[in-house]
Amino acid sequence: MSREFSLYLDALRFLAALMVVVYHMNMRWLSTGILPLSGHGHAAVMVFFVLSGYVISTIHAKRENTPAEYWASRLSRFYSLAIPVVLATPLLDLAGAALRPDIYQGWTTHGLAPVRIATSLAWLNEVWTISIMSFSNTPYWSLCYEMWYYIMFAVCVFTAGRTRVLLLAGCALVVGPKILLLAPVWAMGVMVHRWRPLQCTSFATGLALFIGSIVAFVLFQHYRLTDLGSVWMRSLVGETWHHQLTFSRFALTDYLLGMIVAAHFVGARAVAPMLLGRILVPLERPIRWLAGYTFSLYLMHQPLLLFFGAAIDGDPGGYLYFFAVLGAILVTVWLAGSITEGRRHLLRAWLLARLQSLQGSRWLAARGAP
């Protein structure tokens, strides 16, 4: 991956996270007007899925090519932030609801709290037809999808033959149809990285893909094809299954959106060194810095939005209230992210040592060593 393309992906990753934040902040009690660029939340998550598949495939090929290295990185990445967020969210919800119960109406639930915490930390919130809210943290659903894609990717690259088939079948039996429905979108990112013909794209073809995919994305959003996908899915599976599919009910048009994003990545990779680098390289430090907090921003913003919306007194008729809440979210994400994501290398080192030790013990046991 070129430096310029890496910078572009980091910038896109932060922009997608910001689109999700704006989507969730588009609430009438926070701002009476409809916020600009507030209709791209679900599309931004599909960008994350394709991007995640591409990045995971890339880092596996470059450095995380053993199970211990792979899982030390994946688990430290998720759990360094997921554990404090999952445990803190119900506390924030209780405190915020005590101040402004009207804001939390329909946005959170506290029933069966131990089950919600356990399923969130085991990434089981969205298996089969269940959909367990991680209290007010609605965006948490996508992490439950992604972790299982990480698991299935690891099965594909670290096992072979009958073992691979059996393990993939076992994963499918555990997760059920919802997570499997969106797996092709995530796999498109892997395809962009691994399929050799896509790695040899000329500048002219790349430029056409880069510009054409942007136009296609704008048209996709303008004509609200995500909503159309939901309508098509309802007609295929019926009202009951459509409701139970929750975040996967848009899958039919998410495949089209995934292809648009994948084509964009192919094009951006081809034109980045000659075209995008002139803009991005001078901004490398701020882009890298912002990208370092993307995961924190995505995972923390919803419970923080509700809490600060309740704690800060403001007028939704103006923009001061909105920017005060947004500012409080960003400062909190920066502080918390510096402690969690900023120190995840310590957790990774500890996990890597444990996993390598376990891997070595199994290697010796397999050879009958004392």
C-alpha cells in the first residue's frame, strides 16, 4: 500500500465516522433543523465494512501472518475500548436519564443488564434473529458483525481442507443469517487487496473508477436506494423476517453500495501517488492523528451524545446547543481515546506473549515433548 493511498484511507475512515456521528446527532431535540449530510449513516458503515476487509487482508499479508500476531492485534484493538465503553454506557445512561428522561425515551433500555454486557463483550448481540441493544450504544451492532468477519477470515487464512470447512460451518451455525448476509460486503475489501488483476489498474482506468464511483455514490444516496433495498427485502422474506433482520434488511442494495466503494478503492489506489498525494502528504500529521481516534469516536459517540444532550442546557432552535454537545463529545473522545486506544499496544504485547506461549505449548504437545 502506497503512503498516499494509506493517507487517503485514513482520511476516508475519519470522514465516514464523522458521517455516522452527524447521522445520530440529527435529532429534533438537539437541533430543530435537519442537519446537512445527516443521511449517510448506514452508507458510512458499509464504507467501514469494505475498508475493514481491505485493511485486515493487507496487514495479514504484511505482518500479522501467524495466529498469535493476528489475534493479539484484533483482540487488543477491540477490547481496549469495548470493555470500558460497554461498562460505562449503562452508567452514563442512568445519569443522563435522571437529568432528562425525555431524551432517552426509546433510545436505551436497562433490562437484563448482565446479559447485555455479556453478549456485547462476546460479540453475540446480533446472532440469528436476536438484536440485543448494548444499552444506548446503537452503533455497537456493526462491531458484532466485524468481529465474526475477523474470525471467519482467520479460519480461511490459518486453516485448510476439512478443518477450514468445518470451522466455517460452525461459525455460520453460531451467527445465523443476519451477519452472513453482509459478509460479502466485507469480503469485497479483501478482494480489492488480493485479486491480482485489480492491482494492475492503469492511471486512466483508476481515474475513471475514482470519479465514476463518486458519481455513483452520490446517485445512490440521492435516490435513497438503501430504503429501496429494505422494500425489496420485505417483499422477498415477508414482514416478520424483515423485522428480524434489523440492520441487514438493506443487504440487497448494500451489495451494490459495496461494489461502488470497492471500485472507488481500486481507483484511489491507482491515482493516489500521482494525484491525491499532492493534497494529502502535506496534511499527513493531522490526518494520522484524527484517524487514530476514529474507532473511539465511532464507538463512544452515541452514549456521549445522549448524556451531554441531557447534561447541557441549550436551545435546539439555534446551533450553540448542537456545537456545545458536539464539542463535549469530541473532547471526551480525545481524552478517553488517549487512555484506551492510545495504550492498546500494552495489551497487545501482553496478549501476544500469552498466545505465543500457548502456541508453543501446543506445538510441543503435538510432538510428544515433555
